[in-house]
Amino acid sequence: MVYQYIIDFIRSLYPNRETVPLHEPYFGGNEKKYVLDCIESTFVSSVGKYVDRFEEMIKDFTGAKYAIATVNGTSALHIALKLAGVQEGDLVITQPLTFIATCNAISYCGAEPIFVDIDPDTLGMSPDSLANWLQENVELKVERVEEGLEGLDPQPSQLSQPSQPYKPYHKINKKRISACVPMHTFGHPCKMDSIVEICNRYHIPVVEDAAESIGSYYKGKHTGTFGKLGILSFNGNKTITTGGGGMILTDDDELGPLAKHLTTTAKKPHPWKFEHNMIGYNYRLPNINAALGCAQMEMLPEILKNKRETAHIYQDFFQTITDINFITEPEDCISNYWLNAILLKDMKERDAFLEQANAQKVRCRPAWILMNKLEMFNHCLTTEIPISEKIESKLVNVPSSYRNN
Ligand SMILES: *Cc1c(COP(=O)(O)O)cnc(C)c1O
């Protein structure tokens, strides 16, 4: 049976394991040393040299002008959306095939997601679907002045909006479209130049959910650095981990410092006074997590190389199997191949394969259930999404951890 052949092959990539996990962390460098250093110095919490060092390493690696570490990727996205100007009652465009965190962060802002389709080659937001939806549903109008807002201290969302005369509103429900959040699925970059160009035409800021794509590049530029803001995640199942952690990326000289202000306690700098001038979120990454991050960043090139080799081994293998397609990096892209993915013939075949692999503790899993099908979001606006539906029904992620053997 071909499925047994595939499962045996996956086992051969991760030998001598009772369970083959989907993705586990790899600690092969200075992780213990740096974490121990935090404990011995007592600097385990919100102050310490590793946070700054980790942020510097991320800036160097991604090319972003500002990098602000947070407790997780979800909180990074929450603040990035706020800084992009997302407010209560707004609409935020994203894709139905994504991890729940994308839509949770949109919801924390009091906004609602709108779902446009994905492309079959990137598994990320389709510029065509986005452009069509905007064309049909959005009109540019002179900014509404919210009653009661005048005279107050500027809100971060106002600060971030340069005085553009026109704002995008939904033609029928009159809600403001305040951001667009493409997500780089499993590490494969979306078509960022088209997405940014389309959004610019409509004055919609782009916030990239690059949680899965550290080490992935679109036309030579790191993912997460195309939009007004971007975010990364360092959760335990991601390419590198800090236990829990995230990062806000931006080149904006106003938003970068403001991101730091909001993710801490929004305290005015002063040698001894405690004066806070905004509602801060205390989303700051602890030093002990950042210590892990510094060690993981040192390992990142090696981890990416190893994962790329694994992807090529899978690619060659699945080329020999009919009716199964291995997802490769899109044109003009370098993918980090965070999670390798295959497309089976249909949902029945997918379920049969998942059943057999998991029974043998080879941890394969289906794609996320599309966001527009979940009870929290099934009332949200959705375009025709044939590609998302098709991918959801046939896709399987296969074990993709660093191979240490
Ligand atoms: C992992 C992930 C996040 C952030 O998750 P955290 O667990 O909060 O770090 C956000 N979006 C996507 C698409 C993700 O995969």
C-alpha cells in the first residue's frame, strides 16, 4: 500500500523515534549557556541585555529598521494592527487559510476579518482575489471625523495615519477597511509586491503575518518587511523558538518607538518618576526567553539549511508518487520550508492517510479549518474562495523538524 510506503519513508528521515513529531525545537547551540546566565545574573524578567541583543539580531537578519520583541506572535499582531490604525468596528482583510491567531488579533482590536482567496502556488493571499473584492466592494471617501475624538490626546491609531484625504469604506455597510493582513503559509511567501501595490491604491496599510516565515524571502527581501508593519512568532513549534515569543517589524520612525512604548507600560522616560501617558499592554518579552532567542538566532542559518535539505528530499521522493503533489517554494521566493506539505487526491484519501500515519505515531495533520467556517467568524464577509476550499480538503503537513542524525 502506497501510504505505508510513505509513512516508512518519513520514519526513515527521523529514525529511532517512537513518535515522529510534526515539528519540534532544536537546541544545538548556546541555549543552556545563555539561559543559565540569566538565572545567575537574576535578570530573567522585563529588563536585561538579551532582549536588546535579540532585537538587534532580528534587525540584522531581516533588514527591518525596528524590531520589538513581544511575549508571543499574537500580541505582536495585536499591537501591529493597532499601530496600523485598526479600530473598533473596522474591517480587516485577510485569508481564510491561516492559523486562528490572525483572526484573534483582528478581533482584539474590535474589528472583523474579511476573507479573500489564496493562490494555489503560494497558499497565501491572492492579489487577484484581493483586487476583485476591493473593486466591487470598496469606495474611497473623505475621512469621517469620529465624534468625540477631537480634543483628546492622539490615539496611536491616529498618530499612525498620515493625513490622507481618502479612506477606504465598504460600499454597503459603510465600515472602514483599516488593514490588510496577508499570511505566508507554512513559510511560503505571498506575492507581496502586487499585494502592497493594490493596497496602496486603496490607502490600506499592509500588516504582514510572517509568524511562520522567518528565513523566507520574496524577491530577495525578507518576509515581514514589505508592509507598514510585520510580525514574527517564536512559539515552540516554529522554525526557531523562545518558548513563547514574537516580534514586531517596521521601518516607520514613528511606529517603531511607539510599538516599544505600547508593548511595555507606556512609561515616559525618566530616571525615577513613574508617569505613564498611554494604556500600555505589558507584552514585553522576558529576558530569559530572549536569551533562548539569541542562541536560536545563532543557529538559524544551520537550521534553515537543514530544513531546506529535508524539503528537497521530500520533493524528490514525492515526485515518484502519482496523485500526490509536494508544495515547493513559489517563483522568485526562498522559503524556509517551516512545514512541508503535500496535496492528496481528495479529502477521502487525505483522511485515510492521516488515520494511518497517526495510528503509527507519525504526526501528520490536515490544514487548519478555514476561518470563515468557525463559529466566531462564519458571519464575516467572504468572497468566492474555491482555492482555499480545495487546499483545505486535500492538504497534509508532514513532519518537518530539524534532522539531527
Ligand atoms: C504561530 C502563528 C501566529 C502567532 O502565534 P503565537 O503562538 O501567538 O506566537 C500568528 N499567525 C500565524 C499564522 C501563526 O502560525
